[in-house]
Amino acid sequence: MLQPCNAKSGECLQMSVRHSLFAATMASIVALVVSPASGQTLRYANQGELKSLDPYTLKETTTIAHHAHIYEALVTRDKNLKMVPALAESWETPEPTRWRFHLRHGVKFHNGDPFTADDVLFSADRIRAKGSNFLSNVAADAKFVKVDDYTVDVVLPAPNPILMSQWDGWYIMDKKWCEENNSVAPTPASATTPSYASLHENGTGPFMIESHQPGVKTVFKVNPNWWGKPEHNLKEIVFTPIANDATRVAALLSGEVDVIEPVPIQDIQRVNASGVAKVMSGPELRTIFLGMDEVRNELLYSSVKGKNPFKDVRVREAFYKAIDIEAIKSRVMRGLSTPSALMIAPELYPLSKDFVRPKYDPDGAKKLLTEAGYPDGFELTMDCPNDRYVNDAAICQAVVGMLARIGVKINLLAQPKAQYFAKVLKPGGFQTSFFLLGWTPATMDSQNVLHDVMGCRDDEKDPTRGEANLGDYCNKDLDALTDKITFETDTAKRDQLIKQAYEIASKDYGYIPLHQQALAWGVSNKVKLTQRADNQVLLYWATKQE
Amino acid sequence: MLAFTLRRAIQAIGVMLAVGIISFSMFRFAGDPVNQMVSIDTSYAERAAIRESLGLNDPIPVQFARYFVNAAQFKFGISYQFRQPVADLLKERMPATLELATCATILALVFGILMGVYSALRRDSVLAKMLQAVSLIGISLPTFLIGILLIYLFAVILNWLPSFGRGEVVKIGWWSTGLLTVSGLKALIMPSITLGLFQMTLIMRLVRAEMLEVLRTDYIRFARARGLTTRAIHFGHALRNTLVPVITVVGLQFGSVIAFAIITETVFQWPGMGLLFVQAVQNVDIPIMAAYLLMVSLIFVTINLVVDILYTVVDPRLRSTISRPA
């Protein structure tokens, strides 16, 4: 502002002051407009609530996904579900039974505490403590040893190829913070005092909780000190649960929220036609299937007395072939399903292309039933949830119609999940003869399916085997293969063993896999998002225009 | 009078006890709460440990006794889902429900009386006939349908009002209010109409019928003969005499407005006690269900008690029959 001055009038001084003021104002306006620091607010509504901020108390996809914004694990899964480093920078296995993890330096919890090996050891204890619902995420027999502040060894009694497969859901907590706030163990449901950790958080993640009203509204704001490089352009996320389907869709269409999950199937076309939002859909990892009681000598709910028709493989094959999966896809699922020949999603098993569903063949099915001694079919009760999976009760109704064509008369018992699961799962005594169930292997690996869903129930030797095998489909050869798969560390060899196991199950018609249901997220046209097949809505990959 | 109040209070306790027993026995059919707390692949041993920690394995009489002893001290335990004391959760949600119920009732009273008076005085006008027809819709359409229709019209198509939630709230002590912000007031409009519509049409029909009755009585004719203005007759005499039954009905209905707020709250995602209850039922969150049912029955019992007592205060004829043993 050095201008020649007219000393007489003093004009130059005034001018320069005014000028510089103007310039400063302009500069600040420009800064305000272009400043990248402002960021966007993303409003997100889900059917379910964020019930607790304590990452070890509720094992449920929606909750785990919420926690992923504020807490981080040693490892995480990328957009294609591949395991990638997070709080652990790298790891190696010097011996088959010893894993060494090198922790990331310079990471700070939201309150400023540094992240070190002590926090990993503490979290390993806490997730396996009484009151945790994540006991299976970290192997009970794994011993955690601190080598130095940034190195942790995990010592195992036997090799474990899937040691880390569920570690992406094991979020690391701050030892000091937990101890100071009386939250060393997850709050058991029977506690009489409220838990600090369920209302407050202190993670290392890209977002922090600004306010949290359980079941009403949660505001996440961006963590400016996060170690990573953000892929989003957000400054905050406002989360509201909206349980009612119609209201949730209305909120998206009226522009009050930017992202909703899920969109009910019947509303997908309307959302796509609205011009303000689109439905992102893709196959989910969950496999929906039918199962039969193959263990009781007489079915609990059937007109056949004195014997169990499902013990005859011909009856199971007849049931399988009587189901017109394409009709279920086009009529019931409105095209939003991927018929499946396997009990695991193709994304999780590379050789799944080698399996094809047996053809729909009602006449052949009828013939098989006749051969098995049921020319006039029989009567049977089917158990089905009506609020758990996409169009679950409608699928069951379709199945009832299809089986009627081969003479099997089914009484459908479709109930809310609370009653359904209480009846059919192990604590309820597996009280079912014919059922519909969905399964996503928590480990993202076939071993889980083969062991939990298809393994022979054996309460004496291995009580966890076949725990979710509601009809106790059992083949000892398959079990022997599963045992090998559990310890086989060579991936190619392991995949071949898995293939043999699935071939046995297919030949036995042990289960009737139906399909992978589709994910349906409603996303405003202003928002770009990455959809992951495990249905975790991860907004740290979201960008919003405007 | 004291004996009467005491007797009524004892009856009220009996009612509460009955509600407690019924709700406790219902919980046994609600399903297994553990299923809602863990994922499906959780092991049996883990599930059993949770059951044990919740005290679900104790003998039924023990569970029942524990439930009652705690409920009598207003201790409802910790919510299975939120891991928070149920009393805190209810306290947090109560302002939302009470504000909604009060607004809906005021709305119903004001418009119900206005429309009722109008359709009684101008019985043959087109508007009165239309009001009658519309009131039939209000009485017969289910609440959730009205709510969804309103949402589509005013939120999606016209974009005037928010489709869900309470808007911005202001905290005054522990009470959160939506009445002090613009977004809070806007958010209140549609749920209030939805919740109040039934009461509104009820009051309208009641006022109309009572008013027609009163207008035929002798003292109205005398008032006319004395040359009072029509306005004084209609509003000073006829309406005032009509209001006694209206106030009784509104008083008694306030309890059901709170209880029926469940549906309205679900449709509008209104963060009140009703929504909390519905979600508790879906998730078999027994502590919340128990506390809510007892609280609603307490509200009903209290309102009835107050109304009974007020009757005797207002109407001396009742008092004389009460003091005489039945």
C-alpha cells in the first residue's frame, strides 16, 4: 500500500486503510468460499438404532459399522472386503504358532492418549471378559505378549489360519481411559449401574462422537488429528434411526436425509424414479437357505408317524427339485437376489463357480417322493421368521405353494424373529421340522459354515460344532474334511478340501440353499458412496456435493 | 370423603398389581431376549452365560418376586439393549411424549369444540355436512394411515414439514422441549394432527349432540324470551352446559392419548416413550416393557382417581350417595 501521498489532504493514508480493509474483507470472503475445511454434513438414517457406544456389547452389523467410524482395529477390510493394515502396520509369523504385530506409531486416541501395545493387551482381555458379546472374535487360547511399546506377539497352542479373520470387528480401546472411567470390563446386561463406555467413546477413528442420545440421534464430527488420509469430504455425520419403512423412504425423498438403509424392495422403483435419489444394490454375503430336521426319529410337526421322511435322501432331493428358484427371484424378490448352489456367497469362496443348482423339476420330484413311499405326499409345519430377512415370510409362502405341487401340504408358521429364534435355535431345543434361515460366516470363510451350520452336532466332544445346524444334517466325512480345513494353511490346498466338503453336502441334499439377498441402500444423488457386501454402511468413504 | 378416596386408592393399587402380573406372564411369550443381544453364530455356552447373568435361569417365582420388589421401589433395572437404567431412558423420552399428547389434546379440544358448535348451530349448512362427513373419516381411518398420508403430502410432495423426528430441542433442566425452536414446532404439527384427529372428531360429535340437546331445553327458551342476544345464549349458556361431559371425556382420554401415541410415534419416529416401547417389544427388552406398562397403568389409574374425586367435588348429589354405605 505504498502510494505517493498528498501530505496536504492526508488522503493517501485514508485510502490505503480503506483499501486494505476492503482487501482483507475480500480475502476472508474468498477464503470462506473456497476453504476446504468447511466440509459437508451427511445425514443418515438406518432401520436400527445405535444402542451402545461400547464396542464389545452388541454384535450386530449396524452397530459394528457405526463403531467403525470412531474406533479402529488392528486390521480392517477394504472396499472389496480384503484384510488390510489399520492400527497394526504389518505382521509376520516367525513360527506357525507365533504371530508378530508391528503397531502404527504416532496414533492418538480422541482424548490425546497415545496408542501403544498396552492398549492392545488390555483390549484383548476386555473383549474376552465376562459381559462381552464378541468372545469368538479373538481366540480364547491366544496369548498376547508385549515385546515393546509398538510390538505385540500372539502365541497360539496350534496353528490357526483364520486367527485374524474376525479382528476387523475387534476395536482397540484406551486402557488408561477405561480404567479411569470404571469401564475395564464391558457392562454386563445384569449390571445395576450405567456404563460410562456405553455412553462415551474414546477411539482412534476418523470420527468422534459429538452428541449421542441412544435410540434418538447421534452426531459424529470429523477427527482433525486422525492419522490416515480422509477419503470423505464431510465435517459431520448426523445419524437418526427411522424404524418405519415408509417414513424412512419419505425422509430420503423429501431430502431430509442423504442415505438410508435399507430400502424396502417394493419401494426401490419409486426411489429410482424420484429424480432425487437412487438405490444402490448388490448381492449381500448372507445366504438364505432351507433346512430339514434330519435327526429325530419322528418329526415334531408332521403327519408321518413313527419315522422321519427327511432321513431319506430322496425326500430331500425331491424338496430341492420342487423349488423354482427363478420364480422366487422374479416374483418374490423382484429380481434382487442371486440364486445359489452353495451355503456360502460366491464372494467368499473362489471355487463357487464349479457348483450349479440341480434343475427345477417338479415331475422328477414327485417321482422321487413316490419312490420314497409318499405317493400322496405328507403334511408338515414350516417355521419361518417374518421380520428378519428380506421378504422372508413371502419366500416361505412361495415355497409352500411349490411343495403343494408335489403333494406336500405345509402349514406355515411365520413369526417375528424374537419368537422364531427362541423356538428353533439351540436354547429352544431346535424345535422345528422344516425351516428358513440366513447365514453370513462371521469369519468370511467356509470353515465357519462347514463347522457351525453343516457339522454334526456333538455336545460331548465339541459342543460348538453344529450349533447352528438346526436340523442336524450330519456326514462324518464332511466333518473329517472340516477338521483338516481348520488347520490347513496352504490356501490352494485348503480351497480343494473345502470343495470336497461342499460336494458331499450337495450330494446329500443336506440343505437347500436358496439365494443371496440383495443389499438396498437409498442414496441421494448428491452423495457418492461405496457399498460393501457385508452391508456395513461406512460413511468414511462418502463424498457429498454442494 | 377420606374413606372414599382411600378405598379408591386401594383399588388403584389392586389394578396396578393385576397389570404387573399380566405383563410379567406375557414376557414369557415375548421370546428369548438373548437372541436379540447376540448374533446368530454366538455359541450356546456364550448364550447360556448371558442368560445366567440376566437371571433368566432362576425359578419363575424368584423372578416374579424380584420383579415386584424392584418395581415397587420404581427400580426397573438396566435395559438389555442400551445398557442404561430404564428409569433414565423413560425420563429422557417422557418430555417428547407429553408434549405431543398435550399438543394433540389442545388441538383436538379447540378444533373439536369450534367445529362441534358450528355444526350444531348451522345444522343444515353445506360446511356442517362436510364436517360431519370428514369426522367420519377421522373416526374410521387408522392412525398410521393418516400419518403416512400426511407425510407424503406435506413432507415429500410439498416439502413444507419434516417427515420424522422432533427437530431441534432445547434443554430446560432435564426436560427437553421442542416448543421453543422453529424446527421443533414444525416437527410437532403432523404428529399432533395424527394423534389428535380421533379425539377431535369425537369431541366434535359430542359437542354437536350435546349442544343440540341443550338448545332444546326450557332454560334456553326462557333466555330467548328474556331477549338475551343469540351470542350470549349460545356461548354463555348452551356451550357452557355442553362442556361438562366434554371435559370428562377429554380427561379420561388423555391417558389413552399417551398410550396410543405408540403408533403415531412409530410412524413419525417421534423419540418418545411409545417408540421406546415398540422397539423394546421387538427386541424383547423386558425391563423397558415392564416399566412402560406399569407407568401407563399408573397414569390411567391416577387420572381415573382424580376424575372420581373431582366428580364428588363438582356434583354434591354424588357426595351424598357416597357417604351412605352402598
